[in-house]
Amino acid sequence: MWWRRSERFEDEIDQLKKPDGKALIPWLLMAVGPASDLFNGRVGNPWPAGAGLAVFCVLYVLTVRSAFSPRLGSGPVPLRLLACLGATTLALSIGYGGNFPLLFVLVSLCVGSVASSRRILGLLLIPTSAAAGIVSGVHHESFWSTTSLSYGTFLSGLVVSVIITLFQAVDQLRSTRQELARAAVAQERLRFSRDLHDLLGHTLSVVVVKSEAARRLAPRNLDAALAQVADIEAVGRQALTEIREAVTGYREGSLSTELDRARSALTASDIEVVVQESGPPLPPQTEALLGWVVREGVTNVVRHSRASQATIELRTGGGHAHLTITDNGIGPAAAAAPDPHLPTGMGTGLRGLTERLAAAGGSLASGPAHGGGFRVAAVLPVEEAPL
């Protein structure tokens, strides 16, 4: 139906344009009242009055246009034009009376356009409305006519000021919404880059380790080497699947799958691994986050630790899940020069995991383990299922 909206309210807001003062120009029709006094002979000196009315109209248009001008709006020009407009209106109203005091309403519209703050609006609007009432009283108008003119003058400027303020607020909200949209895109890009770093870093580490194992085994045990090659093929295929799922945004890591991969990668690197699990099952979201911790922690062990033993311990209880990965190697901080902008032992992958766990209410700590080696410990809150 014609009275129904054809667009969403948000789309209508986006299409709103800043006021440019053109809507105030038609209000010059209020000058028809003083003009009728001229043509009907109710003014003693029509030519000076007509010239004054013409000057008023020109000053009104110039004041409105300058108030909304990007170049002149913040300067002194609008205020100076407004002062000339007010003086002209006061002189015409005192000198001729009749309908000329109605011009104070147009002056009030200009006051609402020029005022840049509530303080300035009050300092200009109150004297303008008071002057309209006083001039009307001087010409012996009735009490209600005087009151109506004074109140209408005050209300006109106030309404214009409120409308301009609302348009400015809408413009700021539009800018804020665009900035939030850009921030959301940047956050999603950061999340996606972290996912790809964790995913490809682990997968490529497994491929490198198994390739080295196949190269070592090939001269003396061809069947074992072929088994390693088959594992490389399986890991590659799984990586392709995971990348497709990550790109479409539907990838949810499985903790049990990551633990199996960790055993395979560590064993292929000649690292003895012990996995200890205790406690009730975890929610899918918690499993996904801890799966990333296992992936990154094991990747660091394989790449940097030069360890011979590693332990992965998962404990669930008391409303929290605790995952600890410990090795007896030299640790990533000793294997490579540390980044001065990161805490000791914390690389790009661990930093990304720290941010991700913090967003879920958890924490990640890494550093030297007691008795040597390196330790990564993650803690995540778990909502316990009701009995």
C-alpha cells in the first residue's frame, strides 16, 4: 500500500542528507503580512518601508545560506549578518508596527541556524523573543497577541536548533556505524589469519616431520617409509578439507582428533608422548579452543624443543578445564631469538591463542617448566550440565 514503508528504517536513515538551509527559504512567505500593509496603504512612508523589507529579505537569505555554508558557517559572517538582520527587523517593527513584528519569527529561525551551542542559542533567542513581545506591546497589541508572538518567536528558533542537532547526531551515528563495520571486518580478518596460521603451521610441521622420517626409513625399511608417505597424503587431504571449512567459516576443531594427531606427530619426531585425560566430556566450543591449544603447543614442541619426552594432560572439574603441555627440551625461546615485543617464549601462535582464550573468559600461560623444558598451560571455564 502507498502508506507503507518500502524501505527499512535503517535505509531511510542512510539516505538522510545534512540540512543545507533550503527548507528555511520558503518561510519568507511570512513577509507577505508586512507587504500587504504596504500595498493596502496602512504604512505612512511606503517607499522606505518597502526598501527596508527588501533589505530584510536579502539579509535573511544571506544569513541562512551562510549559516549552512561549509566555508562560512564556522566563521563570524553568519553572526554579523544576523546582527544586521535583527537591527533591520527592530527598526521596521518599531517604525511601522502592524504586521512587521512578525518578522521576528524569521529572525528566530536564523538564530536557531546560526547558534553553535545551547549557551549561544539562549543568549540570542531570549533577547529576540523578548524584543518581539516588547515591540508588540509598544504598538498596543492585545495581551494574547503579544504573548503569542513572543512565544512563537522563541519556539521557532528552538525547533530549528533541535532539528539541526538531530541531523548532526544522525550523521555521527552513521559514521560510528561505518567505523564499527570496518572494525568488525578487521577483527574477522585477524581471526581468520590466526586460524590459518595455527592450521597450516601444524599441518606443515607434521608433513615435514613425516617426510624426514620417510627419508630416514627408506634405505632400511621401505614398507615403514611408505607408511609415512601414506600418512603425509592423509594429512594433506585432511588439511585441504580443513582449509575449505575454515574459509567457509564452519570449522570446529575436535579435541580427540587433535590429540590423535599430536601423538602421531610427536611419535614421528621420535618424541615419547604421554596423554592423560580425566573428568567429564567438554562442550563443543571448549573442545574447539583446547584443540587449537594442542595444535599450537605440539607444533612448538616438534619445531623448537629438541625434546625426547612430552606430556599432554587434560583435567576437567570444578567448572574449569585445564590443559597442560610439557616437554623436556630447550624451549622455543632458546631455539630462536625472542621477539622483544612479546613475553618470553610467546610467539605469534601463542599470542593469538592467548587473545582467543581471553575472549572466552580463559587464560593461557607459557614459560620454562620446573626441572627444565617448556610448559604451556590453558584454563577455560566450563558450564557444568545440570543434574
